[in-house]
Amino acid sequence: MTTSTWKNHPNSNEWNTDTNWQPNEIPKTCAVFNTSSITDISFISGSDATVNSIEFLEGGSAFTFNFSASTSAALTITGSGVHNHSIKNQNFIVACETVGYQEPQLMFTNSASAGGKGIYYKAGPESKKAKGGGVIRFCDTSKAGSANFIAWTGKGAEAPHEKSTVGGEISFGDNSSADCAHFSIYGTLGSDGDTFGNVVFHDTSSASNATFNNKGGTVPGGDGGNTQFYKNSSAGNGLFYNLGGTAYGMVKNKNKEKGANGGDVAFDGTATAKNGNFHNYPATVDNAYGGVTSFNNNPAKITEGGASAGKGNFYNYGAINSELCGGGHVEFSAKYGSPSGEQASIHNYGSEIKSSSKPSAGHTIFSVKQPTNYYPTAGNASIYNYPGKVAGAVGGYTAFSVYQSDSLTKQNLTSESVTSGNVPTAGNATIINLGSHTKSAGAGYTSFSNTSDAGEAKIIANAGISDGQGGQINFYDASNGNKASITLFGNGTLNIGDHTSTLTIESLDVTNGIIRTQLGQNVTTLNLSKDLKINSSQTTFSFWKSEKSGFEFNKQYTILTANNINKFNKNQFSGNSISGINPTFAILDNCLKVSFID
């Protein structure tokens, strides 16, 4: 075992040439670097090197280590790691093509550290036109220290038949940690959307206290930089910035060209966001997509459970530049597992500009495509939907949705395969929809569509301020209210007028509040399995009827049922007129009824 110092005047730039070292022996224990006439150091293809530590001495030169061959583990650091006592920056550049994280060019094992802030690591292809990228790998209990890392990519596959290859990758496995390092990850430069810069966590590795900047995509249809968590890995206390796409999606002759995707953090398997902080930013140009954090959107399939949002904090920001910019968002898509919001805190902000595009707001989506064995739940999360900031702006929102595969039609939407319980649910979450502070600005809202389920959630719609719209709670299609508890304040609104039948929830607590209901052959009655609580002199109904609804004057319609409805007075309820005729309310048995008497 030897400690060797790189010579002041070496014969070449090859690490694996013994005459470049003093004494004339390739280091096995510690490689020391001081000042030298050759500071660009390379590794011969097929010659692997192993060292316990690398030391850069005070007053020494700035060195660059180039890993340009696809040799697996050209350098393995096994001991204390890399230490920079110089004021100069030291660079390790892994620029080559490889087949995946199991064949890295630079590897840290045991408890080795990548070092401090004056050390830079870069992984990517040999050039912008090349495909694939090099790999830096951390194994065992090694850690990234407080070093700086960059992962970039090239153009990707040259033709459709070519296999996609990952971009530059920094990979963590076993019980390794990103420690306090800083990562900048860039997206694809070509048409192959799967070839992007990547930081990946496997096994039980952790992001620890590191910072990640996942850059937005820069080419139409291209992906942004990506950080991925697999198996039982964890985001720890990491800080994540997912930036929006920066390349336009154009609309030509009604054919929409997809803009760039945003930077992405993805949790798959049973990985957890733990205590991480995630900032998902909007796109900066039309028809591009915002930054995203996703759960169980990628293989492999798991048999039980899914990824978790843990106690993470998620911030989804609305558009600020253009009305068609996609907002930042979180997706619990449940394609390969059943993810949970667990105890996360999720904030969906409205857009800051006038926009007719709902996705321009910050948003969170719980969705499945039927038939499926998986479903997402909001768990015990706390979700806040904020209003748009200016007149005409869209409010932040949370949506629970069920989509059909091509083999299912709308006629069999209630078939056994669809109603098997594998639908998105709000679980035991608390969802707060804030009213707007500006007239004509959209409020925060929550929607349940298709056969999605409100679970036992507590859902609140707050009042608007200064003539602003109240928070909105919407039940569409055949969605299920289950045992949800709903609270309305001021002009906060519960909309069941687009539901297909009676909606049952557990309880309703209103301080003023608005209930939007459809009248006619398809009366959308609100049924409470527990009590109604009214804390104000008036509760308002907003009635509507379609021309095909079969609405009749002089006919009583049941609009609300509750076990304690008889304790209230019919004068505590009001509503809009239809064809100039005001509503007449009546309380019979456990029912509140309305009629329009001409």
C-alpha cells in the first residue's frame, strides 16, 4: 500500500503510469496533488485504479480528472474520500457513453466522501451531439459530502430503432447519502425524451440534506432534468427545485406540438419524500409544462403499497409569464403502485396572470386509468388550494380523477372492474380551498370526477374577500362523497349540480355558504349520514336546470336530507329565482324541499 504524489513535471497525463508519481508507484492508499505542469489527468481504457483517498494540498494547482473511456470503475475511492485543502476548484469530469448505473466510471465505496464545496463532479456524454452519458456511483455508506455535481445529456437515440440510453447519471445505492451536496441536472437535447440528466437513489439510500436543481426542458417535447427514488430510498431533508420547460409548443392547423416538460422528481417503488421540501415552478412559455413531483409513475410494479409523500412540503406555483404556461404540480398517478399523500403539506398556488387554462395554476392530481390494481390516496395530507392573484387568473386546485382505458366505454363505467375500490380517494386528508381577494379572480378548488372518492376527508371552502369568489368544492359524474365532512364559509360553494345522482357525505357545517344543485328529472340531492350544522341566518342554494332536465313548476324537489333537518326553520334557506319565480322551501320529515309556484 502506497502514498504517492503527482509529480511537478510528470511524463504524461495518465494516472496509471507509475513514472508520473513520486515515488515511481501508482498510489493505492493516498494520491496527493500539489503543483504540477500537467493538471489534466486521464485514465487509460481498460486500466482500473483504486485509492483510499485523494488529497489536494494547500497552495496547489487546480486539477481536472477526465474519464472519457467507457471502462467500468476507472477509479474507485474506498477510504476517507476526497479532500481539498487548496483554494482552487478541483474537477472530475465523467464524459463518455455507458450502459447504466451498474457500470460507472467513478465509484465511491465503503464510507468514502466526495469532499467539500471546492470540488466539482460532472457526468454526461462526450459532446452535445453524443448519446448516453457517464456514471458516478455511490455504494455502501459513502456520501457526496458538500461537493457540487452536474448531470447533463446529449441528443439521445439517433433513430427510432436505437435503444434509449440514460444521460449523465449520479447514482446512489445501498445506504449511501447525498449528504449536503448541490446538484444541477439538465434535460434532453434531442427527440429522445427518455435521455436526460439523472440523479438516482436505489435501495435505502437517502438525499439527506442535499439541494437539487432539476432544470426545465429546452427542446419541444423534451424532458427536463430528473431526480428519481426507487425501492426504499428517501428524500430525507433534501431541497428540490423543479423548473418549468422553456421551449414553446406551437399550435399549427389545430395540431398541437408538445412543448418542453419541466424538471422532475419521481418517487417509485415504496420510496418516500420523508421531510423533503419540493418547489415545482411553472413553465416560462406557451404550451410547455411546469416542474413536477410524481408518485408511482414509473416501473417497476409493486405488489403492495406504494411511494409516499411522507411529511414532505410541496409548493406548486402558478403561471407568471404567459396564459398557456403549465403550472407546477404534484401527480399521484398510481400506474405501478398505490401511492399515499401520508402526512405531507401541499400548497397549490393560483396563476399570477389572466388565464383561461386551468393547468396554468399550481395543482395536485390523484388519478388512475381503469382497469387497475392500484389507486392513490391523499392519506392524512394537508392540502391548500390558493386563489388566482389577479382578475381572470385561475385558482390552484386538487383533482381526483378516473380515466378509462381504450377497452372501457362510458356505458360500462360502473362495471365490476371499475368499481372495485381501486379509485383515487381523499383518504383522511384536510383540504382547504381559499377564496379570492380580487373580484373576478378564480378561487382555490377541489374536484372529484368519474368514480373518485372523497373518503373521510375534511374539505373546507373559505369565503372570498372584497367581492372575490369563494372557495369551491365540486362533485362531478358518479363521484362518491363517502364519509367526507364539508365546511362552507361565506360564499364558499359546494357544487353538486353536475353530479349524476344523490350525493351522500357524512356532515355539512355551514356559515352562510352556497350549495349548487340541479333540478329536474335528475335532482342532485345532498344526503347527510350525520347532522347538518348551520351557524348563520341563511344558507343559500344556487339552482339550475337544463332545457332537457324535465323541470316542472309547482313540483316539490328534495334537495337536502339530514336526520336533524327538523330543528331548522325553512326561512333559514334561500335561493335564486327561475324564470322570475322565487323558490318556496318546506321541511318534511328529514327532507328539505323546494318548489317554484307560478
